[in-house]
Amino acid sequence: MLSRENNERLTRVGPGTPMGKLMRCYWIPAAFASAVPEPDCPPVRVKLLGENLVLFRDSSNRLGLIDERCPHRLASMFFGRNEENGLRCVYHGIKFDVTGACTDAPCLPPSSPEVVDAVKKGLRVKSYRCMEKAGVVWTYMGEGEPPAFPDLEWTMVPENHRFASRHIQECNWLQALEGGFDAPHLTFLHASGNPNSMRSIVPSFYEVAASDFGFVVATGRDFGKETIAWNLNIMLMPFHKIISTSPFGAHMWVPMDDDNTMLYSVDFQPGRPLNDAELAKAKSGEWIHSENLPGSDIGVRNKSNDYLIDRELQKSGKSYTGLKGFGTQDCAIQESMGPIVDRIDEHLLAGDAAIIKLRQLLLNALRDHEAGKPVPGGDPASYRVRSTRCELPRDANMSELITQLVIVEQKQAAE
């Protein structure tokens, strides 16, 4: 179990919290670039790390991410006019550029230029730096100069080599992240039949190792051969996962606030375009958003309708859960725990070894950050890693091999 104090440290992400401060050291996805497709297009709301923000693209194609509240009377900038290199609040006409500077305040009475400039300087709105990469708008919400962008492999491939979607999970980011590294649940939650006959494929071995980029979780299955079948998945700080599937998968569990997470999912092939079958699967109905909630990122199967669980399908034995789609199954279970689960009530089992170590590593990262040490992933090249599957002799020392097995050479990562 996790103490309430440590649970708070890991789950709370708002301004001033330990985890919030740590996450603000990294580039964070704010939205798909298609949400602001052209200069002077309508702004969009963004919620990140407990902050209500507005994203816009100005007349010069620059991206701006600012506090939703106008600093004058705190009206929403979402209703603003995007024009002439700034977003203008429609309440009193005050305009701000992508840096947050007030560039016009027509509601001010006639006065000297010095007075006007002083007032405009005091009206500055909080803003965050943005960049566009791989079809995503990324933002840096920390202090000082932003770090170099990490060498995430899926962001380095051509556009037709990847497909991305996103979906809101109505729970804390850590619940979702832990679900992503919970190996035993694959045998049960995602089973297409009766998993009682599949007990032999429940992992028997677990290794978790910290690294320069985050950590690696290796799960081994014993099929009675001379080798152990290992599956190595990667957690890249602060909330990325790379999955050893075909095509490869990437997840980002981005905290909107303490109780809600935006899950970005990416299918990608490093060496070739996605084929028709891979694209069709990636675009399957699992992540289609409700027609009644346009632009909401809420799936058709969601908490409000019990994820359209099919009890007859569950009873038939063709589906263990009666829930259609891996993502739906994950959301249903992770959200069923409540917005933020109280981990002091848990009764962890042997199969939770990876979850326990994952929490310890995150707590260590918090302590190191508070002590002024560099955060994991400071070197962009450290992200040149790839999840993998392999079979190794029973006497192989996985604890020594685990980080070596996922490294991708620089030339290969850039291809």
C-alpha cells in the first residue's frame, strides 16, 4: 500500500505541488495542431495540470497558450477575437499577444503614453511557450528556459508512419499510468474468452530498473521451455509509455487536473508507412467520440452510460468483460476506482511487483527534484529507446540486461 502522504505527493499536479513542479520541467502535449489549423482561427480551451488555458494561433502563425482569465475582470478569453497578432477580450477590448503582453487597451481613458504603457504592463496575462511537432502542440509550463525537445521516436517519423488519437479518462493520471504497466490484467481484463484456462500465461518474473529517461518494466512468462519470454515496456518521464506491439504503440497520460487525464494514443512504424489494416484498426470505433458531445474527447462508451457493457456478451464467454475495446476496458476499471484512489486500502499481491517499484521510482524522482538534482530525461538522446520482446535463457541476468535491451542506436532512431 501507499501512505496517504505519498499518495498525495504522486497524484496532485496543480501549481506548487511536488508532482506538478516536476511535470512542469518537461514539454507537455496541449492539443492536436489541427485544433488551431490556421492563423486567426478560433481559440480553443485547454486544461493542463489544473490550469484553465486558451490556445490560439495568431496572424503570423505563432502559437500562444495563455490563462483563460483576462487579468482585467477575469472574463474568459475563449470568447476572444483572434485578430491582428493577438487575442482580444470581448468584454472591454483588451488584447494580448502570444507572450502574454497587453498590446492594446482601448477601454482606457485618454492619458499620457507613460501612464498607458504602465497600465498595459500591469495587465500582462500568464502565458506558456509552445511548439508544434508531429501534429501536436507542446507547451513548456516551467520556469526558465525550456529543455531541448526529447527524441521520442514516434515524433521523428514521417506523418504517414503514425496515427494519433486522444481520449479523456475521468480519473487521476497515476491510476491510468499504473494500469498501463499492470501486466497480469492483460490475461483477464482484455481476455476474449475464459481466462481460467489461461493462467499459465500470467507473468512469473518481474524486473523494474531506473534509467536516464525514466524506467523499464520487464515481465517474464514461463512456458516450460529452456527460455523465459520477456516483454519490456518503457516509461519515459514524465508520463510516456512505449509499447512493444506491431505497430509500435505510444501512450501519454497527460494530467488535465487531479481528477481527469487526457490519454494520447499513437500507433507508429519506424521504417515504413502504416498499412491499410493498421490504419483501420487505429481508427476503429473504440475511440470514436460521441456525436452528442462534439469536440469533447469523450468516447461513445463512457462512464455516463456504463461503457455500454453487454452482459449477454459477457455471459456468452466470447468476452470476459462484456466491454468492447481494450481502451474502453481500461477506462471502465481505472475510472471505477474513483477520481483518486486511496491506495492505503489496497491489498497488493505478488503480481503487483512492477507497480510497487514504479511508485518507488516516482517518489525517488520527486525527492531528487526537490533536492535540486537534474530530472530524468534531461538529455534528449536518452529517449532513443524502443520497447521489445525477447526470449532469454533461464539463467540470464535480466537485472543487468534490462536497460541495454531497449536502447536504439542514434542512426536507427532517426531513420
